[in-house]
Amino acid sequence: MSRHPLQFLEVPRRDPDKQTPEERVRHFDEIYGQYDGASAAAQAGRCLDCGNPYCEWQCPVHNFIPNWLKLIEDGKMFEAAELSHQTNSLPEICGRICPQDRLCEGACTLNGELGAVSIGNVEKYITDEAIKLGWRPDMSRVVDTGKRVGIVGAGPAGLAAADVLARSGIRPVVYDSYPQIGGLLTYGIPPFKLEKQVVEQRRKILEGMGVKFVLNTTIGRDKPFAELTAEFDAVFLGMGTYTYVRGEFAGEDLPGVHDALPYLVSNVYHTLRYKNPPLPWVNLSGKNVVVLGGGDTGMDCVRTAIRQGATSVTCAYRRDEENMPGSRREVQNSKEEGIRFLFNRQPLEIIGDSNGATGVRVIETRLGSAGTDGRRRPEPVLGTESVLPADAVIIAFGFRPSPPAWFGDSAIETLPSGKVRVASHGAHPFQTTNPKVFAGGDMVRGSDLVVTAVFEGREAAKGIASYLGV
Amino acid sequence: MTERIAQGLYDPAFERDSCGFGLIANLDDIPSHWVVSTAISALARLTHRGAVAADGKTGDGCGLLLKFPFAFLRAVGEDLGFSLGERFAVGMVFLHQDKERAAAARVLIDAALREIGLDVAGWREVPTDPSVCGEQALQTLPRIEQVFVNAPAGMQRGRFNRRLFLARRRAEKRLGDGDAYIASLSSVTLSYKGMIMPGVLTDFYPDLLDERLESSVCLFHQRFSTNTMPQWRLAQPFRFLAHNGEINTIQGNRNWAVARTKNFVSDKLDDISDLDPIVSLVGSDSSSLDNMLEVLRAGGMDVLQGMRILMPPAWQAIDDLDPDVRAFYEFFDYQLEPWDGPAGIVLTDGRYAACCLDRNGLRPARYVITEDRHITIASEIGVYDYDEKDVVSKGRLGPGEMIAVDLVNGTLLENDDIHEILKMRAPYKKWLKQGVRYLESELVDTHTAAEPMDAETLACYQKMFNLSREELHDVVAVLAQAEQEAVGSMGDDTPMAVLSSQVRSPFDYFRQQFAQVTNPPIDSLRERIVMSLQTNIGRESSLFDVGPEHAQQVVMNSPVLSQKKLRQLLSNEMFGDSNAFIDLNVDTGLSLGEALDQICAQAEAAVRDGKLILMLSDRYLKRDKLPVHALLATGAVHHHLVSIGLRCDANILVETGVARDPHHFACLIGYGATAVYPYLVYQSLHSIAQRGNLDKQQQLGRGYRRGIRKGLFKIMSKMGISSISSYRGAQLFEIVGLHSEVVERCFRGTVSRIQGANLADLLADQKALAVSAWEPREPIKQGGLLKYVHGGEYHCFNPDVVTTLQAAVRSGDYDRYKEYARLVNDRPIATLRDLMRLRAAGPAVPLTEVESVEAIMPRFDSAGMSLGALSPEAHEALAIAMNRIGARSNSGEGGEDPARYRTERVSKIKQVASGRFGVTAEYLVNAEVIQIKMAQGAKPGEGGQLPGHKVNEMIARLRFAKPGVGLISPPPHHDIYSIEDLAQLIFDLKQVNPQALVSVKLVAEPGVGTIAAGVVKAYADLITISGYDGGTGASPLTSVKYAGSPWELGLSETHQVLRGNGLRHKVRLQTDGGLKTGVDVIKAAMLGAESFGFGTAPLIALGCKYLRICHLNNCATGVATQNKVLRSEYFIGLPEMAINFFRFVAEEARQIMAELGVRTLEELIGRVDLLDLQPGVTDRQARLDLSPIVSADGLAKTAPQFCTESRNNPFDKGELAEEMLRAVLPAIESKAGGKFGFEVRNFNRSIGARLSGEIARRYGNHGMKDAPLEISLRGTAGQSFGAWNVSGLNMTLVGDANDYVGKGMAGGRIVIRPPDGACYEARETAIVGNTCLYGATGGTLFAAGTAGERFAVRNSGASVVIEGTGDHCCEYMTDGVVVVLGRTGVNFGAGMTGGFAYVLDLERDFVDRYNHELIDIHRISPESMEAHAHHLRALLTQHVALTGSEWGENILEEYRTFLPKFWLVKPKAAELGTLIETLRRAA
């Protein structure tokens, strides 16, 4: 109760310093600084400690946000880290890449003119600093149950599941086809949003907790899935969604047209100086780039392109700014970095020839009535077609599930959409139609946020623990 | 009647009564018929303190108790041919009307008398005239007879009366209930009583007119019962006494009487088993008190001692009490707990005639002694027309005082005289010194936990006992650090424990009871002086044969033990070998019933083995055991030991992890624990401190205990109880949601009406906790009971509900509202009404045929929310919204800006709350409805505080206070300590504004229906029943969570009782508490409401986000703050948003009505048959029995379901006031002023209010200042003389006045002086009663005499000169000037935050009698404080000129001599210099 009741009025919201756009487009490093103890405390102290913690309610993992804000205000770094890990396996990562403005901070009572509490940055500050000071998860009370669980996919869902399982005395072994853990955290998300040593740091922590990683191993190719079900007491699948959504218009296969993910991944390989990258580096330096799509992946693409030295980068999106799915913060960052946004533009075809794309023909739209997903559908306005010149086009329309062939042999059913069917017989949360196999994350709910994948991985792990009678 | 609605929620045990009372006695014991006839006429002059039934004739009961009219009885007996011996007795017997049953009873009574060796001389049929009875009285009219009993030759009177007593008790036991009632049976007293109006007492009993009927003492009593089901037997006086007030502790007193039965052994009583039970366990509290006094007297104690130990003064806190007197009280305190509660008692046993008051002086008693050696004591002065010249002295009883007439010696014994007699009877002080050991509390007890648990063990305990992080940090740690309970705001929006799907603490099933209307809560902070937590441990023995061994006690200052105290206690020589450890951890295989059996058996064996201390402990958890919840164990052991008569041989200590907040302690103590050691709290605090999360590490334990002690005081005071020994075992709770098998087993006698969780459910809860407790990887729970937590307890105002509601009202889109309504109406079961499904009354009707939204909306009120709590913007937006939809908004407490009167921004409901802030005549005449807020749903029984930082210029102006100074609303209305007081306030309000409807707001609790019936009889026009889930701007968290019942229970009970009593058609019934949707409205209507209050939901519509930070003044939505920036920049509410909300709710209600097949809401009121009970989801929900809520059994179908009368006019037409108005009105209308004269008597009440109302209506509070009316009055004025007085009304009364003089005065002048030629010393004589100038905001009062208790309470502007006062003078004063020219009582200036006083202190002991918390005192030295010296002199001069006060003249003559003896009393916060400013204003 020592909190100053009007701190939220008297101390404005302040995020850690951000590099200037001029400076940050020159490299791929993170653009945000870090709070110091005093500013973290001052910012955390702006929390009203609402009777209805809207932040916590809106947060997919329901972090105890007001509680750890209070701990940070009181300078209790380790307790804050402990509490933060009670609901989230990757808090320092979520603190960096969650679209807080749509989640906790968007729901914050102070959001608006008063300025939401800078929850994401404090979250990041807590774990980063606690780890620096030597904090590690306390495993001293964990009793080994002798059970083992195989996890396919070292992405957010898999890592979260591994974290919870390890804390429950169940030994997880995580398989991934990439050489490093993290899945999209490492390979999809550009380093200026999430530096890769953060993921490496997390790897060390998880390994310290007894999590074993088997990398460069593709299940179903390098190791048959049946071996897993034979070897382990249970298996968790967190394999994500990798099938690109296509625009279904002409010109998508022209040279110079890239799918978002390989583009981003190739650039990560390049940035991390991989010796023999499995994908060729796509360098858009000196190009006029048009990115189609308004999600976070689209934002990653535009900002990667500008850093590669593209001459111009344009983002075309079929709805208006208000209805963009991507984080407003990332849109803002992109704008600062010189990206041009064209809203209400629907692509009709990509123009070009065998030498490559030369432009994108778009038509203007206006928003019509809401569709089944509750979002208003864009409707083309006749007679408003135009061509956006482009040397390179990146398509960032999202992803669909990509069920592997061995699902059929393993009695793992999918829905018509390709998503894995879970908990259908109601026994345990996230249990697939193969009782020994659990699944979570994007492959279950479709492409979504990292934090929702974390949530599902954690919940699935709890389901596994109860399935195993632990 | 009782049986008729027995299926519903009514229980006869809920009945409460209050009244007018008195006695007349001849000091020399000379009998006369004059005493009897004068007593009867005095009784008639107290008619306004009683109540009249719906038939207009049946009274609630009145009666007389006479000292045995020997000559008369001998004469009538001999006329009938009885052979009467030298010594004989007469019994007054109410027999059954049925001849045969009457005859059988006579035979039985005769037998009982003969068996015991007494002769029955004969039976006399008492002449009566039933034609004067009302219809209801006739229904139960008994056959009234007198039995004449001869004493065997040579039997002494004392023995004779003891034989009579035993015979009566034997007969009563055999008679059972119903066939006969022996009103009195004695050779020293005789009663005449009945269910009639005082005016016809002599018509009914012609005996009373018989000139031969002579007596020297006559007690009289006029009853006001809260309901209209009174019976003849309930009329008072009883055999020894008549009681005005209520015994709050009655449940505990009765339980302890049973437990102590064997301590009543006396050689004077032959067979104790005839006395079993010692006191009646049913019937009224007063009759049980009468029983108790009778037993004490039969055992050999005289009534003086008996009465004093049953109802002691606040001896612990009176600093200057004679040590021997203190020793007397302390000694008996170890043997017997006080019978506590508001009480004015008159009694006689033939030897003494006496009167005494409770320790708080909550009932008035004034006396007058005349030259012919008669003393008259009564609730009011002026009950017969003695000649003022014959008055020898007049006076009043102070708190805890007793006065008695020694009829044998013909002397008057004043309070000190009685103490002199009592203290000499034994060397109490010496015995105490030898026997009593005090447990010392060290200043710093460093060992919060001497053997700290390791982290894992601690977590295991915390999980086993369901201690969440939330509770740990927001409740426990706050108690330790702040030394008081955490404060929160808004209400409790979580389900009752029985409805929850979470594991909830058994404590959560208990709702604290609280006082409303029939008795007052105490202000445990400002009136700390009457409170005590002193706890003693030792053995009890016979009450009659006292000796030094009775003083072998260990005494502690509180029942909350520290580790050190526990060790001291256990190592004390008295208990070293004499304590038994009883492990509450039992084998997991046992059922809970078996476990309790085992524990009770161990306890019984230990007591039989002579153990003095039973240590019930859950301290040592083991994996193969499960702890039995300490509350269940304590209750079970307590009741088991009571039932086998061993309870008083041992003390129950509870060492437990479950006790954390004050409510937990209150429950444990309320069910019998002597003391509690909360080890888990200490361990947890230790661990928090170790981690450096709390400062002051060493003080945490002590801070925590202080916090708990304050909390216990608060809980006790809520029920008006001041001493923990009276609270212990008193079971002052309502249980909501426990199965009768649990209640019978552990909490027998507690009100529990709807069943619920059984022992198996509770065991399952503990098992679930155990699973997580022993699982180390599971962290302790986050919580979620206070604030919404994902996956935690359901909250009715959760984020989804709030955000969808806001989206709906902002868009005005009914479809979005439906989304919100769906979220609410289909929520998980959270309230009782969620278990009720609507049933159609008939085929659906077209929506177009259903009454319109506009027709429904006038049934909506906004709940009272003050301008202090809300920002003016929010308050006005709500008012505008309500006015636009034809409904009413409620001003809340705190006045209203006159600029809002007669505009769209006016609040049509004006609230009158306990602080009386801003309540003036002008405020009241601008109301359509005046609401008296008796209690608040979020914190019933408690007062409030507006912190200084919320008191800005505007708030201060409206409340007549100073900016920045905190303002206190007392827990009680100081002019409502009982039901007849409420009737008086309602009368005051109807006098000042006859056009307004008066509403009374009550909070649901068991018996609220009965109270409501009383409120209707007190002439209220509307009643609101609030649920526990109402909101608040600031309140201790445990108050929000643990007090008040669901409105479904309260509303339904009220509706049932009002219908059963034929009162429903007289009053409009409203409910509020968490109403959110049209479904809520429909269900509330079906349960009996015709109008609906909304508090939180419209606030949310206006932008409130349910942040629960209202108390911090930092509301980020600008709704509940006075912060300028937040209000102006962040408040987004528009009246349209609230209007949208109400329109939507009404529209939803319409659609439901169409589906149900009804066209108007009226058709649904009271239609409980349309509510289908659902089994719910969980086992315990399925075990609920809600049928009493939806019962209409025994109620006539034709009984009205809603109000059909436009208003509920008082019986008292205020004839004198009307006459005065007729005379004066032209002078008001022409604004001419003028002089007028009238005679007044004690039954002319609220004189002046009628005129003030008419003046204020035309000219406001001060518009007639320049053309004053000068009104001269002569006689004794009734209560509320000069209430709501305004400028331009100057009244001079020659004579004296009763309570509440100048209540709510805003201006004008009141002068009261004794008649010329009075022979008593005016400056020592009471001239006005209690609680004068309550909430006055201006004007002047000069009175040449002394005042009663709480003079100038909550004064905020009046200037006054008085010559002496009782206790608590200037309490809560915020402004004004009070001059006291004589002695004041104790606790002067408690809670005084403004204004100042001059007090003449001739005895130089004022320093001991003022409350040091907020005020300081200064000498008025002529040099530095010349302005004050002049000011005081000017006031004195005025006083002398107006009243002719001799004393005042005296002081003026010797002003230089007296001036140094005056103190200037001022709030510490006020600078001496700034008072001058006040002076200028006053000048």
C-alpha cells in the first residue's frame, strides 16, 4: 500500500530508449534498450492494481502481471522472476515479441491518453536482469518420476511443454530438425526483434533443468515416429504450421516473388553466418520491394528488407490500418524506418516476366459487413485499379497446418482444416486421438501468437502429467 | 401466525421489541391508589413509543407491575370466600380460552403448589372488558384469572417466595407452551398486562380503577414490537422487571446459563433440576433476563447486586473508579458474562424499586422527585402534570448507572450509594490480588516464530489451510504492517461459499450479524471506552458461595495469543499439568463425523480428568492424517461440553493454521474458543520478513495482533457488543449454505435456513487441499477471492461483463446489450437466484401488449452514492439520467448543492445517514423521497469515513465542514437506538416535509422481515432491502466479505412477514444488490419487490471499470475521485449511457414478460410460484433447500402482494403542530414575523419542525432571518423539540424538553429555561435529554440546565451554551461552538474534527474526561487569547439575558475569576489562530 496512488498521472509511460531509425536500419540487432532499476520501478509503480486486472485477463497465459509489477516496484527481482515463470515458460521472449498493445497493455485500464503500463518491457527486464544476477529455476524440490516424454518441435509450444514437464519430474527429450532450438523464435523472427542469444540463454536454462535436445533430426525422416511412441511414456507434438497461404492470383510463381518464411529464415541464416545454409540467402538490397499482408510476419519482412538495403519498401494491405492484425507497435516501428503503407489495397496479380516481377496490380477496397470471423470483409471498389512497381514481392498471408504423412499410421486424426484434433474424447487436455500423443500450439489452433503456443504447450504438459499419473 | 408461515423464512426468534417504560414509587413505601392511577396515565402519555397494529386498536402490549396490593387482594379474595392466611400470594395467570384446557391447567398449577407444600385458597376470575380489544388481540385473548395461595403458618416471606418460584417453574415445565402462562406469582408483586393500548388499560381491567387497589410502587411498560404477531404473554413487565432495549448477547447468555447450570447451586434452592433450563431459551430476551435475575435472587443475591453483575458499567475503562468497586465488578466478571445491549430497566422485588441503564447509556431515563416523596422515572420527562413548584429534584441516569429506592429504609440510593453497599460485601480486592495472574505482554515480542518452518513445509501448511498469495499479501501482511484491516472498495461480487465451485474456507459460510434499527452498533473507535477484550482462564464455581478461590484466574488483555503468551500460559503453575493436547489431525480413513466424535470424546475425557485447558491443535500435519477444520472442532467440542454440563470446567485454546483475519477469530470465539494461537500466520509473516518484503520485522506479530484486536472490536461493535466475554459463545452469525447435520453437530442454535454443504462435502474440500499440500511442485494458490484471477473464483463483475456492458451502452446497440445479458444470465451459478428458473404464467403474449419501457423505468432507483464517493460529474450524470427516464436518483449521504434543486440535476431521493451531513430543512423539503439509511450492504453495522484528501472545497461546503479535514459517519444513527426511535425520526421527517415519502434502507439478515414489519409500524412508506453484495467507496475487506445476506433471502422474508401481518399493502418494497439485467428485475419482482435499486451497474455504464480503488481517490475513470485532472480529463460518462442501460434492462424485462405471458410487472410481484428451483451443478448446490425462499405457505392468497396505499400516515396527527401552523402560517406567508404562545406536553413531538418545513419550502434555510417568529412555549416538550429548525424561527420554552432538541437545526434560536420559582438547582438539573443538536448546521441554543449523552454530536455549525452534559459531548463535531458551564461526562470530543468548545472545569479533572485522540485543550489566557475571552463573555451575556440563568450570571459577575478555569477545546489539526476566523463567522 506504499504505492503512490497518483503515480500513473504524475509519471508518464516511458519505454526504454529506442535507437533512432537511421541508426537501427543499419543492423539486425535489437532496437530497444533496457530499463534501469529505478525506471523499471517507476514504470511498474504506475500500475493501479485494478480490482479487475484486465491485463491478466487478456494475457493468453494469464500472467500475474500486477503482482510482479509490485515486486519490481519493491526491487524483488528474483521473486518477480519466480512468479513470472509460474505462468510463462518464456517470459523474456514474450516480453519482446508479444503484441502487448493488443493484449495486456491494450487491456490496461490506463491504455489511452494516460498510457498503459509498459508491461512487456518490464516483463523482459525481469527475466533478463534476474538471469544476469544468477537466478535460475529452483529445481531442488523436483523429484524424478522416472517418466520420459518425447517432444517433437523445439518451438514455443515444445519448449513450454518441456519446461513444465521438467518441473514435474518428467524428463523431456526435444527433437527438432533445425540445428538450433526455438523454431520460428530463432529462424522466423528477425533478430532485431529477438536477439538469438536470448534463445540460446533459454536453451542453457532448460538444459540446466534437465531438458535434452536432439537437433538436426527430422521425425519421420531421420527417426520414425513409431520409435518415439515406443521409447517414451508419452509424446508431445509442437510442430507448428508451415504451409504458406497463397494469394491464388496470377504471377505468384514469378522470379522475384518470395514467400515470407523462407525469406526471413534465409536472412537469419545469413545473419548468424551459417556456413552451409539449407536455404539460399535472399538479398533485396537495392530493390523496390512490395510486401503483401498486414500481419506481424509482414512487418518482419518489410523491416528485414529495409535493413538489407532495399531502395523502397511498401506494405500493401487489403483492410484499413485500424483492422490490421499486426502489432501497432511494429507498424509504428516500420513507419519510422521508412516503410510506406498502402491500406485498402487488394492484390489482383503480380506483373512481370521470366526476368522477374515488375509490379503488383492492386484494387482499392472498402470495408463491408463482418464475416464469420467477426472481421469486416474488404470489398473491391470498381475502377480503382493501379499498379505498384516492384522488383521483389513478398507474400505474407500466413500459414496453414502441414500435417506430416505419418499421422495416419499413428492414429492421429486431424480436422478438415488440417489442425490436429485434441481432447475430443475429453480424457486429458490436448490429448490427440492417439492417447499417448499430445499436441499443442499452431498445429492445433492454427497459426497464432507465440504466447498462445506457450500456453498450449504448458497446458498440454499438465495434461501429460495427469495422463501419466504424476 | 407463527405456525402459519413456518415454512417460509420467518422465525419467532427474530422478534425484537422496544418501548417506553417507567416507574412511580413512594419513597416511604406508603401505598396509594394515586401511584397506580398516575402510573397508568403516565403510560398513556408514552403511547407514541409503542405501536398499533393494522386494526388500529391492538397494541403491542402494555402493563403494570405493582408492589403487592395487599389490602385490595385480601378484600377481593375474602369477597369470594377464600380463606386467606396472614401471608398469602397471588398469581396472575393467562389460561386458555377453552374451558377444559383452562381447567386442566388450573389442576396442574394447583398440584405443583400443593406438592411443594403450599395451599391454594382459590381462583378468582379477573374482571375484564374484552370489548376494548382490537381484532388481533381478541384472537389470542386468554382467560385471565388469579390464583390465591396461602403460606403455611410460620413460613418466612423469603422462603415462601422461593417455594412459589419453584412451584411456578415446575408448573411451567409441565404446562409446556401454550396452555397457560403465569404472568406473576408472588407475595410481593402482581402484574396486570395485555395486548391493548395504554388508554384502555383501566377499561380492560376494572380492578385498576378500584380505589382500594393501593400500591407503593408501580412499574409500567409500553411495548413496540417489530412485528404484529405479539402474544399476550409477551407484554411487559415480567415478574421483576420491565426492559426498554435489547440484549444483543442473548444467544450467548442463554448458552452460558445452560453451561453453568451447576454453578447456580445454592442451599436456598432445593433442587436445581427444577431450574433446568435456568433461563427461558425461547421468548424475548427481556424475559430471559428476568428469569436470570429471578434465579440470582432465589439463590440469595439481592436485586441490586444481581442487576449490577448482569449489567455492569464499563468498569474496565473508567479511570477514576473506586478500586474496591472495580474489584467487585472484576471478581464477578470471572464468574458471569455481562448481558449486553441497549437497556433501560425498571425493576422491583418489593424490597427495592430501581432503575438502571446499560454501559453505553443507549436508552433514556429521566426522573423527577416531588415534595410528596414520590419518585417518577421514565423514558421521558413530563409523563404526568406535576406542579413544577413541587419538584424537589430532577435528573437523569447516566450510562451504566443505577438508582434505587430502599423501600424499607425510605431512602433513595444513588449510583455511588449502591456501589458503597456492594463493595463492602466481601474483600474482593484482596482475593483478586491473591488469585489473579496477569499474562504480561512484552513491548516487543521478537519471536514471531521461534521455530521457523522451512520453505517447503511452510508451503505445505499454506496449501493445506488454503492460504493464497492474495490473502497472505492483501490481508495478513496488511494487518501486520498497518496494524489494521486492509481497506477496499466496491462490493463482494463472488458467489457465496456454498455456490462456489472452488474450495472455500468453512468460515466463508458464516455471515456476521449486525445491529440495525432495533439496536445500535457501537463506534468501537471513538467509543473505545466501553470496549474490552479481556479474557480470563480458570475454573468457575458456585455464584452464591463466593470466596477467594473464585479469583484463581489467569487474565490476558486479548484472546489472540502470541507465542510467548501461549508458553507463559502453558507453563503457569495453575495449568502446567492441567492441559490436554487434542490433535485435530485425524486418520484419513475417518469420516468427518467420526473424527468429530473422536475429538469430542478426547475433550470430555480430559475435562473429566480435571484438565483446565483443552488445546485443540492442527499444528502437526502428517501425510496419513487430515486436519479437521478448527472451527468445526471448536463448535463441536463446545456444544458437547455444554450438553454434558462440563463446559465451564475447562477452557478451549485453539492452535490453528486456519485463523487469519478478524472474522476467523470472531467465528472461533463466537463458537466457544477461549483464545486462539494463529501459528501459521506467524510462520508466514516470519517468512515474508525473512525475504525482506516487510519492514519492521520485529514488530510484525504485535502489529498483526493489534490489527486483529481492532477487527474483533469492529465485529463485536457491529452487533452492539462491547465485551468479548459476552461475545464468546454467542454465535452471532447467520450460516448460509451448511447442511443441518453440520449445524446441529457444531453450531447448534445458529440461524441457517437453506441447507447446503454437509460433512462429506467439507471433508472432500480438505482432501482436495491435502493433495496439493503434499505436492511440492505445486505453488501456493494465487487467490482470486478479492480480485478476479483467471481460473479462480467467479466474479459477477468480471472483465468480460464490464467490457461488454460498456460496449453496449456506448453504442446504444441492444444486440450488444444482449451479449452482456447473456454473459450475466448464463453465468456459472453465483447467486441464489441463479438456481431459480422462470416459469411462464400462461401462453406468451405479443410484445406490443406488454407495458412499455417508459412504464417500467419509474420502478428503478439509483442506489445511494454520495458526492464524496463519486465525482460531481458522475453524480450529476446519474441524476440527469434518472430524471430523464422518470425514475429517481439518490443523493447519498453528504447533502446536495442547492443549485441542483428544482433542476434536471436534482436527486429526488435525499438520503439521511448517520453523519447527517448536509441534512437541513431546505434539503429535506426538496425531496420526493427521504431515505433513512440504516445500514449499507457492503458494510452493515459500520460507519464510514471520508478521508481528508477527498474533502475539497465543494464537499466541505455541502457538508458544512472544512476542506482537508476527514469526516466521520458514525456506525449508529445517534437518534436511533431502537425501533421507537426510528418511528420518532420518521415522524420528524414527516413533520418537516409532509409531502415526501419516507424510505428506510435495511440490509438483509435473519429477521430483517420482522424489523421491516416494525418499520412499517413506525410509518415508513418505502423499504429497501439490500443484499450483501452492495458496493462501497471504502470499507475494510472483511466487512465487505462477511456481513449481510443475499437479498433473495431478505426480500423474500420481508415479503412473507409483511403479508403475514397484513402490512404489505402499506409499504413499497425495493431491493438492491448486484442487479444487472432484466432477468434480475423479474426475479426480484417475483420474490416480492415492486421497485429496484441499481448501484454498480449504472456506474459501469458511466465508465467505471470496477477497479476497486475508490478509497484511494485515484480512480482512473474519473468516476470515484475528486481529483480535478481525473474528473475533467478522464471521465467519459454521459447521462445517455446510463439511460441506455436502464432502457435495455427494461426492454429485456418486457421481452421476458411477453414470454411469461404477462403484460405488466405488477402481475409478477410476489409470484414465487413462477420460480422453479434448480438442483445446481455441484453436490452442495444440490443439497441446498431454497423452498423457504419461494414459500407462500400459510399466507392467504388474498393477502396483497404490493403496496396499495399512497402513504403510511402516523397515528400521531401532530395536532399541536398543526394548530401552531394554522396560527403562524399567515405570518410566514407574508414574511411578517410575530409573537405566539402555546402550551406543550411530552407527547407533543417534533415541535417546530412543521413550521421550519413551511419556512424552508418558501424561503430556504435562511430566507426568513430578518422577520423572525418568536414562539413562547410552556411545559415539557416531547422529543425532537426544534428539529430541523431554520432561521426566522425562535422558540423559547419555559419548562424542559426530552431527547433530540435541535436535531438538524440550520438556523434560528432555541431557548430553554426552568420556570420561575423552581426550587431545584437548575445548573445541576437535566433540562434537555440525549443527542441534542445532532447534525445541526447552524443556529443557537441556550439552555439553563444540563443535557444528556452525546450533546452536540456531529454538530457542524450551531452555537450553544449549556450548563453541564453527559458522556460523549461534541462527538464527531465538525464545526460550531459549544460552551459547557459545568461538568461534562467522559469521552468528550471523540472524533471531533472541527469547531471548538469552552468547558468550565471547576473540579480540575476535565483532562481525564476528554478523548485525547483528535483534540487538545488550552487555557484561555487573557493576553494571548483576548478574542476568545471576549467571545465567551458575549455568549455568556446572551445566555443570561435569554434564560435568566443564575449560574451564568454568577460567572459573569466573577468573570476574571472563572476565566482561568475554562478550557478552550479544539481539534489538534486546527491552529489556534484560525479559530479567530471561525469567531468572526460566528459573530
